[in-house]
Amino acid sequence: SFPELALRDQTLHEYEDGAMPDMPQEIPLSGKRYRVGLAPDLKPMLTAPDGKRLKRVPSKASDEEKEHWVAVKADIGDLAKLLLARFERWLIDGSDVDPGHFQALLEHPVGRALCERLIFEADGTRFRVSEDSSCSDASDEAWVLPPGADIRMAHPAEWTEDEGKRWGTLVADYELVQPFAQVSRSTDSFLGDGTPVSYTHLTLPTNREV
């Protein structure tokens, strides 16, 4: 269910960006509680109390529990598609992400799993989010997100060549499967006269790679 949001003075995208469906962080199976999330291949996954990752429910689970997991899996898939469309739009049009919504993403099992695979920018620093929700920069150094800072999806057209290589190396080293092309995104960063192109607040159809 979506939270009640005032539509006054909001665009449709702003309304959508503030909406986060409820989803269980854990589900009970065979007398144990399993964490819900996404596997490295972005498919729904369960994590057992001992840390073991599963894509199927334990054989001892009841039929009702198995049916519940089927329903949760479908919800995860739908939510992942919604969030990926939202994230890629942020990348293309340079939208600012509300700090409160960003924190809600990190506290959500699907939102956090997707955020961990992408590069963001705040306060002039590009950063990624680790599994424990800590942040680090392109040098893989710990970095603290300033409270209330404006956040946006980092666009590679605005990176230096060296920074792009460092992010590419980190993504490969940590075996991060990006849900859409970001670090590897092909862009034309300069106009004919050598002027850098800024993509901030540029709105284009989301079916075009920018």
C-alpha cells in the first residue's frame, strides 16, 4: 500500500518518487525467519538466519508459506521494475532525490539492493552505498553523507576519465551487477567546440540511452 501523499504542487513524477510500497523485511518459513531481498542477478532471494542465500523456500515449508513466498516474489519483481524505471529517469533528467526518500530506499529490502549497485552524487562527491548502508567514494574511502544533502544519480558524462576508470574498477572488484548501464554508459560528453555537456535537468524519453 502506498502512503497518503498530498498531490498539491506536485508533479506526477514527484508523487511517484515519494511513494514506497510496503514490503515485509522478513517472512516466516518452517519456524524460522528469512530476510527478503535480491540476489546478485537481481532475482528475488531469501537469506536464512545463518546467512545462507536461497532462491527457493525450504522443503519443510508449509503449502501456505510457499504460496506466500510466490506472492512476495511477484511483488518484489513488480517493485524492482518500478524502481529501476524511476532510477534511470533520475539518471537521465538529473532529478534531485529527496533525502528522506533516499533513506527510505536504504531501509527497504529491494530499494537497498538496487542502490548498492549504483553510483550517486551529493555535496559534490560521487559515492556508492555498501551492504551495511555506509558510503564510500571513487577511491573506495569511507565517506559520510551530509544530513539533508541534495542527492542525485551520478551521470558518467560528468566524470573525469580517471574517475570513470576508478568506478569501473570498483564495480568489477565488488562484482556489482548494475541494473542498467551507468558506469559503462556510452555518452558524448562534449559539444563540437569542446564545451562539456551538462545533463542536469535535461528531460528526454526514457527509452533513449543518454
